Amino acid sequence: MTLAELYALIPAVDCIPGCTDCCGVIPLPLREERAAFGNVPLSNFNGTPFSAYQHCPNADEGCKIHDKRPFMCRLFGTVSRDHPRAVGQAAGMCCPHGRQPKKPLSPERAKQLTIWYFELAKKERH
Ligand code: SF4
Ligand code: SF4
């Protein structure tokens, strides 16, 4: 699977225009995403590069790189708030304003997409 194919599996959230309330530190394990994100200092957590800013430098009345935003930005808000297992980490992926896609992901599906994402990063490292 390519990164573009993975992105295509993530449904769009009906966001509040200009909102960046969920924007912050995100993982950037793939070169392509780091290039799109811009030249920012990175921190490292368990071998995974993360943007080092609590306030994302691309957040400015919305996302300045919306079409090229990284995987985790796309995934946030897509997990169903109504799913019986939308707890723990999955609940942390729900929009604080109650927004979600018309067809939200189950926590299990979001986890699967995340596994595929980190597999892509692993392939890139080898
Ligand atoms: S998911 Fe929610 S918090 Fe994040 S940008 Fe959209 S409306 Fe704002
Ligand atoms: S890249 Fe865009 S969507 Fe992702 S955290 Fe930054 S401003 Fe938000």
C-alpha cells in the first residue's frame, strides 16, 4: 500500500472552518510527510520522529498544508464518538467539538490504518 492509498481510506471530517483545536505534536515518520510539513525541529520518541512544537507551525486559521497534511492529522476526528468501544486511545482521536465524518471509523479500523501507516515507515527505514 502507498501513502496515497492509505490516505484515501480515511474519511473526511466535517470540521469547523478555520479550526485547529486538535493540532499539536504529531508523528512524522515518513520522509514525504516531513517534506510537506516543512523544516521544523523534530523530537524522537521510541525511534519515531515527532514535530517538536506543541503549537503546530502550519496552524494559521486552518491548516496551511491541508492537502498535504500528515496521516495523524487526517485520522484525528474520524473515529466514531458513538462506538461502544470509543474509549481510551480511540476516544483521544475524537473531535472535542463533536465533529466526525458521515461514516466514521470504528476504533478497530483506525487502529488498523495506524498499523499500516507505521509499517510504511518501517519499510522506508529498511
Ligand atoms: S477535528 Fe474537531 S478539533 Fe480538529 S480541526 Fe476538526 S473541528 Fe477542529
Ligand atoms: S499539519 Fe495541519 S492539520 Fe496537522 S497539526 Fe499542523 S496545522 Fe494541524
